[in-house]
Amino acid sequence: MKDKVVIITGASSGIGKALAFEMAARGAKVVLAARSCDKLQEIESELKALGARVISIPTDVSREEDCRKLVTDTVQYFGRIDVLINNAGISMRALFEQSGLDVLRRLMEVNFWGTVYCTKFALPYLLKSKGSVVGVSSIAGNKGLPGRTGYSASKFAIQGFLETLRIENMKKGLHVLIACPGFTSSNIRNTALAADGTTQGESPRDENSMMKAEDVAIKIANAIGSRKQILVLTLQGKLIVFLNKIFPFILDRIVYNQLAKEPDSPFK
């Protein structure tokens, strides 16, 4: 990663923030992108104090022009793009029957369209550098999770998009990585949308029992370095992907029963 120019969306917290510090530690030139200007500036200052070469660009990935500006400003400042990590995302926790359509639309705008916009504008530079496009997906992109219809749909869409992008460019040297963390300790559940579009607030899951964002960042950075195509993290995640291929109906019941045990689960 030394001297590589790396764009990270959703860099103000969680996996994105951990990736910023990990990439900087490996010698990369880091571009931080997120909606929160204050958090971006704070992280930028911390990284610069460690000797990192970094800039922050306020970006709402659901806005096409913001994504275009992110790429344009990066190229103007650093002259190239080597890695684009599409990490920005939001979640939800509500039954589809009770959810407003605007909730699902918001999930797709941020998770799917944010990935599409950033990738579209960065692609010419990534093809030139034979660089990497990364999509931080989820186990929910391999198995539909009850109470998370919009989230799973957006992650399935991201994986289909990136898989196709890989095949289209397989003779052009473009590396495409689909990274699927399991449940990770981050603020994505705290900011998950409820049925009416408000944030749910406190996480319904035990964050202490989950994989740490810093560990996920190391795994993703290693996978980029080795130009791996698919990264599925945690034993539970790998087991879900495997069982879904051979016993999908049995896994349906297992997933239902497990998620029904969450505090204040929307289904029982």
C-alpha cells in the first residue's frame, strides 16, 4: 500500500475509520469521505499527527455530484487513484410490511447507488492504475436477513454489480474485492433506520461479542494487497454462506430463530 492513493467512503466511524488508520499505517495516501465534516477533520488531524498523507472531502454518497467531486478533488490533489473502498452504508431493522417505502429507498440510495456513483467516476483512473475497487458488503448480501429487507436487498445488489464489473474488466487488470464482514462492532446498528425512517438508537446486539472494526480493516487491507476476489469473515459468516448453498430452507429457520431472539425483535 505504500504511496497508493486510497479513497475510503464512510470514513468517519466504524470499519471506514479503522481502514483509514490501517491504510495510513501501511504508507498509503488516504482520502477520507463521509457526511460529517467535524468527524472527518478530527480523524484527518489524528492521521497527520502520525505522519500520514491525508485529505478529507465531505461527501454524501447518495448524491451523484458529491461522488463526482470526491473523485475530481482526489485526482487534483494526489494525481491518481489506486484503491476505492466503497464502505459507506446504513442499515435498518423493521418488518417490510410495516416499513415506509422511503426507508428502503434510502437504503438503496446510500448503499447501492453510493457504490455505483463512486465506482463510475473513479473507474477510468482505476483502470489506468490497474487498481482495486472494494465493496464492503455483508453476510446479508449472501443470505436475506429478516427485519432487514432493504439492507439485504442493497447488499445483494452491490455484490451483483461488483461481480459483473469484475467480469467485464477481467482482461484490463482491474481488481474487484467483495468483502463480507459478519456482525462487527460499529455504529451501523445504532444508526439503523426503523420502520418510520427514524434511527433506532441503542444497538439490539451485544457489541462486545462481535468482531472489532480494526480486525476487519486488517483483513480487508490484506485482501486488497493479495488481490483477493471474495472475503467472508468470521466462522459464523462462512458457515452461513456454506449452508445456504446446500441447505437453504433449513438455514431459513435457523436465521429466523436466531434473529427473533434479539431484544425488541420486530418478529417472533
